[in-house]
Amino acid sequence: MVEQVSGGLLDPPRIDIGGAYLRPLRLDDVDAIHAYLRDPRVTELTSFPVVSLALAEAIINRSLTRWAAGEPSRWGIALPHDDQIVGTCGFVDWSRDHRWADLAYDLSVAQWGQGLMKRAITAALRWAFQCHQIDRVQAFVRVDNERSARLLERCGFTREGCLRDYRVCRGRRYDFSIYGLLRSDAKATESLAPEIGHIIPPGRNT
């Protein structure tokens, strides 16, 4: 059962990313998230467990709970013509004391190759570095997930090392690379393209 959580200190904005927008996840996004995650191409090189409707519900619950607690979390990536969720992007862990956040993302195969996730990550980084207490964003990528590694590098991240046997992915251990981006990196400001990441005012139609 998905539970609605509201009343938090941090209201997630809707953010224009050019041809789509980031918005908070909703209870009725469960079927859309489940549908695209069921394609094995989306999850095969990740640490996702076996995909189920319960997993999609858990993604939404965790996002709602984190936003309600005043913590940065995931957005859904929505298309303007039908508001359908085709992916998620945002933060799955955060240290208030140490000022870092863990980035995660996923995207429907139908949207691959269009630059959509790069724009989503760029917008999330802009929001994180400009609006909240985050000095470092990091991401963990399975070493054989070359597509995801290239994406992070295009967004300005630096590969900082290899974590051996870091995660168990559907019963098997894998090495993961860790990528980092600092607020102080010259690459950080270069990657935040000024045309991406404008906040959509409440009540305005996209």
C-alpha cells in the first residue's frame, strides 16, 4: 500500500528541463514506473532488485517520505502532453552534517538517446548546489554500465575509484565505480547550462 505523506518542510519544485519537466512523484504514478522498470534493459546493469509493483510503490513512498521530512529526494520525469512519468532522477541519500547527496536515476528505454536524462541531472544539480546545503553529489555505477558512466562524465562528474564487491545485484556481487561532483569544481558550473532548470511557478500549466 502506498501512503500519501505531506506537510514537510521542503516542497519539491517542478522544474522545466526542455521538452519535459521534473515534478514530485504521486500515488498514481505506480503503474507507469512499474511498466518501464519491467523492461530488463532499464535495470540489468543496476542494483535494482527484481522489479515488482511493490518496488514501484516503495520508490514513491520513499520519495514522498524524504520530501516530507525536509530531505532532498527523487523527482519524476514527466512529458508535457500527458504528464506521464517516464523516469525518475534525484537524491536517494543525504548527509546534513557532511553536505553530500547520492544521485540516482532511471529512464524508460523509449526515451533513451534524446538527452533527456542529461537535462534532468543538470536540473537536479542546479537545484542542489544553488538552493540547499549540498557541497558534493556522488553516484555509484556498476563497472559494466558504460552508458551510465558516460552520462555522468558528460554531466561533469569525475570517476574517483572502484569499490570492489560493493553491491549484490540479484544474487551476484559486482564492483561499482564512484563518481563525484563538487560545488567548487569548475566542471560543476560549466555543466549547469543556463537554459535548463527553471522553476515552474505553482499553478502554471506546462
